[in-house]
Amino acid sequence: ARQHNVSQIIVGKPGPRRWTARFKKSPVDWLVRHSGDIDVHMVRAEAAEPAAPPPPAPKPWAQYGAALAVAGAVTAVGLAAEPATGYWAVALIYLFATILTSIHLRRGPTLLLAAASAFLWNFLFIPPRFTFSIREVRDVMMFGMYFVAALVIGHLTSRLHEREEAERRGVERATALYRLSRALASAREPAEALAVAVRQIRETFGAECCLFVRDEAGRFSGEAHPAGTLPLSPKEESVAAWVFQHGQPAGRFTDTLPDSEALHLPLLSGGATEGVLAVRLPGETPPAIQRRELLEAFAAQIAVTIEKDRLAQAGRKAQIAAQSDRLQRALFDTISHELKTPLAALAAALEQADDTPAAREIRTAAARLAQVINNLLDMTRLDSGMLRPNLEWTDPGELLMEALERVEEQTRTHRVS
């Protein structure tokens, strides 16, 4: 902020902190202490977006019930084994069961299992039995260490589950983008590629969509692409035009024109807006952050595909224009040479003919044709770079006299000013 001469910093207001977070330093407090002359503003979040739909998992109460059932089963095993192993070995059995069960349970059920196991071990096995009092110091140490071990195990297990969910969402995102990229790459025509994109959006998000692609002049066409499956009203088309002009999302689930039926995303590629993607998502709640990011990634991929097709068409047009230009030059060169040969024979024959009006007319026409052929040859030389101008100082009057001499036959019956 200091490097860019920023005068104000706006950050989100921290939400409710857990009791474990009270022992950590707050980044907001650090920012306020070190901001100096920079103003720091905190704003609250308007509404938290719901998390991504989790994978099928047991209900919380089912996990708590399973934790209590495991505690009861281990207690029965401990009562049967305690006469032969002693009550300390029963504590190890409880701890071992807690470790194994924590792999499949969340943090809360794991802590419940640990607490229930500790109290059951204290009540049923530690002397004096059937009381919660502990006389031996070693038993107190064992009881405390048991709680610490269970807390650490529950925390690590919870982080492991969160990492698994994050990896699962990442794999789903990568898989969806891979399917879209592969489908777009296999499309032969631009219309086919956009139809594939619409189908992928419908399969991935369960949503109908509409596409607007810019015209050849780079303007908003206002006509929906035939590949789209979502009919839009004139109001929605005006929202799409606004998105195309400003290059920002608008419509449903946004702060700009939120009363719209569809979410409109700009198709941006290389700093230019290639079109607009209008999507009508199912449900009334805003999409999760992960799904919103995946939808924006789909829009970016579609924009790249449209830009690639547009550049390919421009390249083909430039190639056709270059080939046409080369053909035109070759045609001029061929015609000029093919006409110059018989024209020279005609001029030689006219020199031996009598001076009659018809002969003079033929000589004039032959001279004009020779001039046209020479101009064509000069154009060919200029285009090829073979003919270069040699600049010299000259009198404008001489240029005029030479020009008049060249058109003397054509201007004989005219007055030249």
C-alpha cells in the first residue's frame, strides 16, 4: 500500500472467533497497528454464501450415536479383559479404539468418544471403583494425557477431512474443465464448439444458458446464438448489452441488476469482450464460491475458443486476400506481356501503311493501348519493388510540357488549361 501511495484500506470485518483462535494474533489488529497514515475501514459481509454441497456422509447425530456405541462396546471388552490385564491396559484399549474411530468420525463425535471413554475408565476401572475420584498421581496424569491425545487426534482428523473435501472439489473442477476443453478441441466448426459448451454447462450445473457473440466489427450483435437453450426477454438482452459494454458480471446473484432472471457473465479473452454468457441456475440461493469460480472458468474457456475461431477466420481471410493479390499480379504481368508482343507487330505494320484517316485512327488506338500496357508493367514493377524512384530537381513547366506531349493525340481537338 505504501509503495502505491494508497490512502485507504478496506477489509472485511472478522466474524465470530473460536475459543482456540483467541490465543492467535489477529491480522486485522496487526494491520491497524502498522497502518500509520493509511485509513483502515472494516465492512461486514452482507451474506455468507453457502458451502459447496458435501459428499454423502452420515448425519451428525448418527456419528454421535456411533461414538457412544463404540464407547459401550469397548467398555464391555475392558470389563472382560480387566481381570487379566489390569485397568491401565483398559485405558490403552480405549485410546486405540478412539484412534481407529476418529478416521471415520468428525471432530465433535471424536471428542465425545474420548470424553466418554475417559469417564467410563475412571468410573468403572480406576480405584476406588464406581466413583469419579482419583487417588493416585499416575492415574491423574494418565487421565489428563488421555484427554490431550484425544484432542490432538480429533483436530488432525478434522483437518484431514477438510483437506480431502478441498481435494475432491479441486478434482471435480479439473475434471469438468478437462471435459470442456476436450469437447471444444474436438469440435470442427465454431457453431459446433458453442453447442458443446452449452451441453457441458447443462450437464455440469444443471442450468440453461444463452450465448451472445460479437459481430465482425466488434460490436454487440443483440442476437442470441442458435446454440443457446435459454430464451431471453428484451430486458435480459439489455442486461447482456450492459455486461458486454462494461465487461463486468451482472444480473441474478450480483449487485448489478439483481432482479434479472439469469446471471450474465462477460466472455473476456486478451482484454477484449468476445461475448456474453447468460446462465439461469436452479434454486433460489446464490451458488457456492467454488461453483461460481467454475462457471467463470467455463466462461473464460468459451471466450478463448471464440477468440481462437475469430483469429483463425481472420487468418484464412488474409491468406485468401494474399493469394488473390498474387494472382492479380501474375494476371497483369501475363496479360501485359501477351499483349505487348502482338502490339509491337501491329505498330511495325502501321509504319509501312499509307497515311489515311483509318490508319491514323489505328495508330492512335495502338498508342493508347501501348500506354495502358506500359502502365500495367510499371504497376507490377512497383509492387514487386524492382522499380525505385530517382528523385531529381526539375522545372514544373517541363513536367507540364512533357505531360501535354504524351496526350497530344487525345487532346488535339480540345482546349487544355
